[in-house]
Amino acid sequence: MTSYADFIRETLCPWRPVTAKRMFGGHGIYHAGVMFALVADGQLFLKVDDESRPAFEAAGLGPFVYEAKGRRVALSYYKAPDAMLDEPDVAREWAERGWQAALRAHLIKKAKEEALPRRKS
């Protein structure tokens, strides 16, 4: 694990227990098995949804964007505020915001999966 991902884990541990897993040249940051943050290009990004996105936009924070097949792709992860890494209260507030967005997305996905008819084996 990179030292930056370790630093993020240590910073967020007072909020809740978190783990980091390598993925695509970066790290996914998880709580309770749900990914709510992404470390990429030496920056921290938090999960957003329609409910949480306005807070990120109001703070002037933008999405994680990467290039794929000649076009730019924006993910539903927005840059975390710099103060999040220096101030425990700010870290808790923004980590919770990312976690709640990730949890809502996880619960929606799970409900959709449960609504699908099951295949017989």
C-alpha cells in the first residue's frame, strides 16, 4: 500500500474503521465493505450522488476524470477538500458525506438485484 493511502486510512480511522485496496493504479477506500472513496493521482476523491453533489460543487470541488478510448470519463467521485486531511472535524463531516452517498448507491443496487427473477440452477 502506498504511504498516501496509509495516511488517508489513519486520518479517517477516528471517524470509522476503513480499509484500502489496490485498484487501477490507485486505491479504493472502504468502510463495512462498501467503497466510499478513491485515491488516485495522489488525491482523495469521495463518492457523490444527487443528494451530496451540491455540497461538493458549492465548495468548488470537481469529479475524478480519466481518459478512455479517446474520451474523458467522469466518475461519481469528487475531490475531497484539502482541509479534510488536516482537520478531524472536517474529515468526519466529508467522510460521512461520501459514506452516505456510497451506502445509498449500495442499497439501491442491492434492491435492484433482489427484484430480478432468480435463475434456476
